[in-house]
Amino acid sequence: MSRPAVAPLGLVIAALLAGCASNPKDVAPSGETFDADDTYSRVLESPPPQACEAAQRALLGQGYVVSRASGEGVEASKNFQLDADTHTQLVVRVTCMQQHDGRALVFVNAVQDRYALKKTSSSASLGVGVLGSVSLPVGSSEDSLVKVASNTVQNQDFYRRFFERVKYYLPTEPDRAAAPPPPEPAAPPDPPSPAQP
């Protein structure tokens, strides 16, 4: 007596496992691949405390508000008002780690949050003897900012300019002082996409 159903069952299970492995839900967002690039990090010729102090000075010099600073990391934020109804906040986090040779390996990450102005109206209730309570739209309206988007900045020019400014604030030999880098643009690094019709 033969068992012909065993082989097809094994093939079905293998096909199901292959289908699960290629599920689109398992793909990393925005094509995240952990490629070996240096967009978010640089090795600097200074120990970590000096590198983090230079990062703090670079951020302060561009109008950022520093909320945390130490020899190991810096966190700062900056606000942008592009129009009356849109607000953008950029938060930059810097981490300074020591390499085996004493130099600093500096990582930086910027997150951009967008907020939109939302209007909410409230109505007032008016009591009328025969009719009871009637709700009339004579109340007040309140404006509030609501977060509508959040993304990690991937603009390579933004990070390149940041590291150039950090290098400017590192100690240098007196006879070769670095020229100051150009100022940062007034707009956030990743402008919002144009509205779809």
C-alpha cells in the first residue's frame, strides 16, 4: 500500500513557508538596508568629550535649544514656522563614543516632526422653557497643533554641513585656523512633499 499524499503535503508546507518569507509586511520601511555609508557618523581627531562639546557649540551657533549635554551626548531642538498653519520641530541627537585609538566616533540623528493647526468649535446650550435644551453654534473655537508627520532626516547635505561645523569648533593648531562654514538654511532639511490634487 503506497502513501502518495506525503510528498504533496511536504511541498505545500514548503510553499507556505516560502510565501511567508516573502511577505511584503516583512520588508523594512523606506528600503532600510543598513548599508555601510557614513551619512550619520564620522571619526573625529579628538576625544569624545571635546567632540560632544564641539557638537553642542555647533548646534547653539545655529539657534538650537540644547536640552541635554554631556561628554557622551547632546540633544537639541529647533522650530520652524513655514506658514500660518504649519509648524515643524527638528530634534537632533548626537552620541560621542571612544574608539580604540582614543578618537571620537560621533553619531548624529535628526528627527523632524510636523504639526498642523486644527480648529475645533464648541457649541453652547440654551435652555428654553417649553422646548427644553437647544444647542446653538454660538460657542468659541479653539486652535491646537496636532502632529501630522514624523520622519528621520535622511538629507545627506544636512549631516555633511553639521559635521563641517563640528570640525570648525574642534581645537586646531593656531597657524591653521579653519574658516567658518556657511550658515544653515532657514528651512527644515526635509521640506514637506507637495500636496496631492
